[in-house]
Amino acid sequence: MERLLPEIMETKRLRLRAPIDADAEITFRVYAQDAQVCRFLVWSPHDSVEVTPSFIAECSEAWKDGARLPYAITLRESNDPIGMIETRRQNTTVDIGYVLARPHWGNGLMPEVIRALAAAALAHARLFRVRAFCGAENTASRRALEKAGFLREGGLERFSVHSNLAPEPRGCFMDARCR
């Protein structure tokens, strides 16, 4: 699949880039093992550092066909990942999902990342929507989308399994930015 987004994006404070093998240990340490960070994710916290290299390898492999583009989020002055934002192309729509290490919460970093990614996607002639599904109870994530200029388009009951919360599907909101 043709890649419609750049390999590297930069904001005032951050850099988005493809994950590399060297990211595994720090990814585990700063967010992949943190149950609080992973609470609303569709994957469970990594129970050991041995799990994370295969996760990073899957992310790197996804870049080869371009259907999924998981970007490592780093501070501009460092190459160490502090989170990730992934895009999944669905025809003229890009779905996003994201995670950020807890020490960086509340600093406006995730809205900055979401805005930059949405702007890059919506600048492409073949992309018209950037969409995110967010757990109904995940107020911080909903607020990040709102600050990034996304509008709530609807609620979806029993939509997504967040196994870290419960084994059954839970309610979600769908937010989007369109051009």
C-alpha cells in the first residue's frame, strides 16, 4: 500500500519517527509495562522486557506495507521514545491510536502530536478524515482529541474490548477531523 504520510514529522517540541530495535528497552521502561498507561489500550502491559522487542519488530514490519504506521514519539532533543501514535489507513480515512508515558501527561504533548499528524494526513489529496475511537471513560484522551480540533461524531455502545478494564466490549466515542 502506498505510504501517504511522511516518515518523520516534527512539532515545536516533538519528533515522530519509525520505531527502531533500540527503542525496545526504553519503551518497556517508560510506558509498555505501566498498567496505568495501558489501562485504556487494546493490549496488555508487557510483563517483562523480553516481550517488548517483538512488539517493536511488529511496528517496524508494519512500515513495510504502509497500511499501519506506528510512530515513536520522542522529544526533539532526544531520540528516546516517550510514547507512540499509530495510523491505520482505511481508504480515505486514517484511524489513530496513541499512548504516552505517564511523566509526560498533562503537558499538552499528545494534542500537539495529534494536531501534527492530522494536518499531515489532511494535506494529502487522497485523505479526507482522521478518526479516533476513545473509551467513554477515558476523559484525558477525549480532551486531547478536543484540544487537537477533533469533533465528537457519536457514541458506540459495546464497541471495543479494553481487556485491561473488562473482558466485554465497552462504550466508545468516535471523534474526527475532516477537510
